[in-house]
Amino acid sequence: MQLEIRGVSAQYGSVTALREISLTVDTGEIVAILGPSGSGKSTLLQVLAGLQPITTGEVRLGERVLTRPGFIVSPEQRGIGMVFQDFALWPHLTVADTIRFPLDGLKQSHEEKMARVRELLSLVQLDGFGARYPHELSGGQRQRVAIARALANRPKLVLLDEPMASLDARLRETMRIDLARILHEQDASALYVTHDRTEALVVADRVALLHAGEISQSGSAADIYERPNNRFIAEFLGPVNWIPAEVMAEREGAHAEAKTGVGLHLEGGVRVPGLSAQPVPVGRTGMAMMRPEDLELVEASASGTRVWHGRVQAAHYMGMHWQVVVEIAGIDPVTVYHPVPVTVGSSVGVQLRRPAVWFLASAAESVREPQEASAVR
């Protein structure tokens, strides 16, 4: 069932926590709400759960209005499942009893309820764990129980509040994949709130980046990572190199996902194809965005219009690759990922690997800072 958030704002005293939020979550879709602390993520989740009022706008689930100014459907009447950050499992209930608890108010026989419990235990890969208590489970197993409980009464929507926060790094990697599988197998629409960009990119079908109470950009993981609307989004999603650039030509007919093609002249003499969200005139200056994985080190003797020449300033071992910082005359040092170690001080070439770079006509585009971050979560 489709969730619709239409023009939702939330003003609490002097603090504006949400500003004209509009977002749709389609049936069976997982949408991640990604943002830093103080961006309004928790407030939005509380609004959807029926725990906070709104100042303007409307929240609908299917044809049913859940929230509008002066009107809130209570949490227990919304048909929404919730997975909490700390899982919130009852220590005195077994796994099976915990999963069955949301079914106790339904007009079903005991056998029907237990059949649903067995179905969910199999879905979350906890067959044989029904008689255990929370203290007898690992962190990952407790999370699976919390997910199964949230899905027990076949909710129309599942809200997940930082569900990986208490897991260690190895468990998070495993559970990201499992969580997406579980939700998709149940055809459950889900809103996944997190500040972890990797979780959002891996788990969600679509990502909405929230900052200072506003959605700065929404789209597929690839779209917002590779084609951000502004500098804040680009840098929040991962390391990035910014190089001054000037539009040298409009590339007619050159489009990628409805983006406008341009020819760019970058500082340091490099000329490359570019893409821009909007048409930009010849002569317009801005910044070209290149992530470390978009570049590669080549021999110092390499030549061509897509190669800079510089000197290795630093090299740091990162496990899967080396993070190499290269000084290039006339521009800020650039960071490149490289598979093998390189000698600090050596001369190298830096070459663009991608067919085109992303161009922002104003990479310093401002975004509103959060008000009283301690009060807006």
C-alpha cells in the first residue's frame, strides 16, 4: 500500500523540525531516509508512527488519512510495523511468544497464529530458536526477531529506526543484505531511517537525503551518489575531489538519464566530457566532481587530454586499496584509490576512468543549517 507524505511541516516552539516534506513510498518499495544528526529523521519517523503532530500537510496510507493538522490516528490503529534501534525485545518472552504478540488481538485460532510464527522464523532464518529468550541470542539474531515481530500481522508499512546501530561491523554487512531480502519477500513497504550512507545505498530501492528538515534530493542510490544536487550531498555520501572547470561546449544530443551533456576544461589543462543537471551556457564556471574511484594512477610519462601530472604526497593502506593523495600544480591535491602501494614523492599521472564527470555550476551551493540540532533529531 502506498505511503504519501504531502507538504508536511512540523514547528515545535521556535524550532522548525520539518519543512514541506513530500515523499511517496510505493507498495513493496524500501525508501531510506538518510541524513546527519539534527536533520529531522527521528521527527519524521515519529510523525509517521503517530507520536508527533504536524503543522501543515498530510500523511496518507493508501486512501486513509493518518495525520493532518489537528488530527492523528493513534499508533496502534495505523497498521504499521516498527523496528526500534535497540530492538525492544521483552526479556520474559520467548522468541515465538515475542513474534506472536502482535497477533493476539486478531481473530485467529492458536494454530493459525503459530503457523504465522513458524513462517516468520523460517523467513528470518531462525528455525529452531522459538523457545529461546533474548539473552540467549546474538545481536544479529535479536535483530531478526525484532523484524519478524514487526512483520507478524502483515503491516502495510514498516518503519525502521537505525536498526543496525547496535550491531558490529561484520554483522551489519550481513544484515544489510538479509534485511532487504526479508522485506522484499513479504512485499512490505518500508521507510528505513539511518545516518549510515552505506546502509542506505545497499538496503534501499530509493534514497531521500534529509538535511535541516528538508529533502535535499531523492532518487536511486546511484543517482544521488554520482549526480548530487549540491556539495553537501556529494560530501555526505563519501570522499570527493573538486576541480575548477569551465564549460567549453554544449554537447547537443548527449544525454544520460535526462542530464545535459557539456564539454569541460578543467584546471590543470585537462579537457573531458561532463554532465550537468541543468543546461549551462558556454563560459560558465563551476566545479567538476570526481570521487577517488573515478580516477586511476598511470605512468608519469602518460600523455593525453585526460591526464594530470603530479607527485605522490601521501599513501594510506585502507585494506581493500591504498588511498593515494597526489599534488598537482594549480589545483588542490586529489585522492585516488590504487590497488598496490606507491612511493611517496614519486611522479605519477592521474587519469579519469569515467566517460564523463559531474559538473555543478555552483559547487558551493548553500543549504540551510539545522536549528538547535539538540532539539531536532
